[in-house]
Amino acid sequence: MCIRDRIVEIPVCFLPASILRWRVLDPMAYATRGSVEGAVMALQRGWAINLSGGYHHASLSSGGGFCVYADITIVTRFLREFYPERIDRVMIVDLDAHQGNGHERDFIGDNNTYIVDMYNHRIYPGDSYAKQAISKDISVTHMDEDQEFLAKLRRGLGDALSEFTPSFLIYNAGTDCMQNDPLGNLELSPAGIVERDQIVFEMALSRNIPILMVLSGGYQLANAPCIADSVENLLRTLKR
């Protein structure tokens, strides 16, 4: 298997480079730029949502799990380089069903980056080396329905924000934790996804922490309308 096949999880080595760039690499590069521009907007307005990005299996040195570019790491480094007077301590809240091992590998030993990772420990990638970077490791299983999942989130994120005061929060809002996802094997309902996102936004904004949301994984046709419902709910909530 060639490196490109391993990263995007499908056989693409037979494709001409121009097709691969057009259909895979360029869209992910544009989405990565969207994460950076969204972070700048969040600094200006308090929050922003990139309707793509969240390539949390990619590190600066390698890709994997459909992820080519390490947009979460790139955003963190961009903010620290270009807004050093405002941004130093960054919290990454990763609620995709899978461990965010890419950005975790990039921030091992970085005391100014606090990673909350709430994921199914029984599925890909099972990266024990990357787990060194997780500050708050929250395990969820297919037995955790909305009430249990959201209670774990409130408790875990509340504890994290008591332990660490970030100047910026990156929220990786994967929807592969929704019930019937073929890869996530979790049981959160669409309504639970909407409430989950609202919890994260409210906990950040009530503390005056700028927040950038990126979308990450989700492998059902039902994901798009669920995300739309969540974004509409956030817009209504933020207008109040």
C-alpha cells in the first residue's frame, strides 16, 4: 500500500497526480485555510465555525485516517506566532468518536496546550504514544446514550476549564459519534449532537474564551442535516 492510500484509506495510487490534487489534496488544503481564517474570525467576533476541517489524525509529519493536513496544529501555531500578545494557552476539545492522535503527537510535552479527548477507546487508532498528550481522557462506549454522554462531557470539560484557563479553544466537533455511524460505534442521537455542541460553546463563551469549531468525521447521509440543525441552534443561541 502506498503512503497516499494509507492516509486517505482508499486506493488512489493509480490516479494521475492532477486528479488526486483536484479531488483530494486541494479541497483539504482549502479547508485547512478555512480553519486558519476561522480562527482569526473567532478572535475578532468571539466564535467561528469552519464547515470542514478537523483533520485530527494528521500531524505535522504524517497523515492518516482520511486526514492529510494537520489543520488543528497549524491553527494553534499560527495563533501563537501572529497573535502572541493574545494567544498562548490553547485548549483542544476533541469530541470525534476517534482519538485525535495527530494533533496529540504534535503537542506531547507542551504545557501550554491542554487536550480534552472524549472518544471510543475500542476503535481506530488506538495510539498509546499519542495519549501522552491528553490532559483529560474521557472514555465513551456504545452503552452511553445522550444522558450519560452529555453528563460525562459536562463533568469532564468543566473539570478541564477549572484546571486550565485557555486564551483560545479549538473544538473538533466530529459527528461520527452519532448512532448508526459505521465507524464510530457510539449512540449519541442527532438531538444529542445539537445539545453537545451548545454545551461546548456555552462553556467557552461564558468564560470569554474565543472558540473555533471544525467538523471532523461523520460517515452517514444523516450527518449533514444534523450539522445544519446544530449550526442553526448555535446561531439562535448566540443571538440571545
